[in-house]
Amino acid sequence: MSQAETMKLSIIDTTAVLEPIKDPVPELTPDPAQLPIGKHLAGYLQHLAVERGMAKNTVSAYRRDLYRYAAFLGAQSVHEPAQVNLGNLTAFAQAVRDGADGGAPLSARSAARTIVAVRGLHKFWELEGIAPTNPAVDLHPPSPGRRLPKAISVADVSAILDSVSTETSAGLRDKAILEFLYSTGARISEAVGLDVDDLHLERPASGPAVVRLFGKGSKERIVPLGSYAINALNAYLVRGRPELVAKGKGTAALFLNQRGGRLSRQSAWSVLTKAAERAGIEQDVSPHTLRHSFATHLLEGGADVRVVQELLGHASVTTTQVYTLVTADTLREIYAAAHPRAHH
């Protein structure tokens, strides 16, 4: 592939957020990977993982969407990329919305993500010469709308963090990871993927303690740590982690499980949900809730949106600006409740 073609292919749709998803995966028979059209997917998925450097979870989301697409085309007796036309594409776009292909009906947001994956596939096929044209040029994903992040109050966050007992090594770890998530706004995958050497807790003269995080596509960013997180991490490293690491074979991982190995995403999620239950928080709380709360509370405190963008590791400030809508709603509510002439 020429440099110009590579540059062209690097331009992707930004109409949907391609993050790990929880949509139900339909039982597909036969296996889409074994269909003639499905066998043309491997090269594109490898391109996403190797040349584009997409995160493993994002590539998995693409694979899920494209296997559903391959199964749909197989049912339409379309067996080669060159056979696909705009009619097939629009029929698939409708099928993922209403479940006519036998899969779970998708929301506008999830359907948009699927169509973005399909558009990228056809662009790749055209540039690689697998298909003579790109029939998906005029296929546009449905507007997913703006879904406001679900943040919780500062008081609720404090209640969650204060609910953790630090009498055991596991408790010290739990306290450290929860303080860390709220202090940095890190994704749960970024937190559990940390090694001890990624932390720099000795405060340099020029600024606060920092952590090195690796986001989507292994993109690196440096995020400062607050004093509560520093104290919790130091307590865990001194009194908690040595006991846990002694149970395993030795690992560089920061957050460890009871067997001395790296803590999994599922276990870290469980740490938070149990803490939220102890704190009496009624709404659903996930690691992403702490990330949303981190961003919302920073903006409410006067932080610049571009600073929050850098801290969150967003590629575009447009993604971060959704949090300003939450803040504006909060300001309106406070104004309406407090200003003497807000109402007749």
C-alpha cells in the first residue's frame, strides 16, 4: 500500500465512540469467520491491530460488529466483497436497528458504531484491491444523539472511598485503587494494567506526584496524583502489596489479587460495586462512573476543558465537551433554585 493510500485509510469516521460495548451478541450460524465473505475480514482486523495500533478491546468490538455483517451478507447470498451493493448495506443498517437479521436490536448509538466499522472495512477492501469500488461511501450511520455521562456527587464519591476498611492487605489495595481511579480519571483497564514503575510518588520540586498511563492504542499520558491517592498508594505499597506479592511468583503489576497476580478488570469492578453498596449509593456505580465524576467535578471546579481532555486522554476535545453539558445543567438547576427572580 502506498503512503498516500495509508494516509487516506487513516482517516476514520468520528460519528461514533468506538469503546468496549456490552450489546448482546447473537448466536450466528454458520460461523461468520468460516463464510466466504467472513474470510476477507482477517486482513482488516489485523490492519486495525498492527498498523493502526487499536486497543485490543476496540478490535474485539469491530470483530463482533463485522462478524454480524458477514452473517447478514451470507444470508443474502453475497459471498464476495465485490458483490456487495448499497442495497445490501442499507438493509443491514436497518436490520441492526430492528433485529431483522436475528440479532439483538441495537440503539442508535450502537448501530452507528456498527456502521462505522462496516464503512472502514469497505474502504480497506477498495484500497487493497479486494473490491473494485466502495459501496459504503454513501452509507451514513444514524445520529446516536448526545448521551450525558452519569456522574455522582462529591459527597457520594467520598462515602464510597471512606467505606473501605484498611485493616488488611486487600483493604489497603482496595482503598488505593479507588482513590487512584477518582484522582486520575483513569479507565479501569489503564489502572489494572499499571506496573509499580509507572508511579512516581516522590514529589519533584516542580510539581506533584504523577503516574504514567497508557490509553487506547497504547497512547501514553502523564497525570498528576492528589494527596489522598498518594497517601493510599504509599500505605498499600508499604503495608499491603508486600504481603500480596509474597503469595505469587513475583510480578511488576501494581494492583495484585489474593494469589499475588495482576488484579483483573472484573475484580477491580467488584471492589467498587461492593464499596458503593456499603456506602448506601442507590444508583449503579461502575469504574466509568468515577471517570465521569472526575471530569465533571474538575469542570465544576473551574478547570479548562482542554486540560480535562488531556487528563482523560481524549483524542478530541469534542469528546470531552459532553461534560460541559452536565455542568451547564447543574448551573441552571442551582440558578433556578437560588435566584430570587428566576421564577414568576
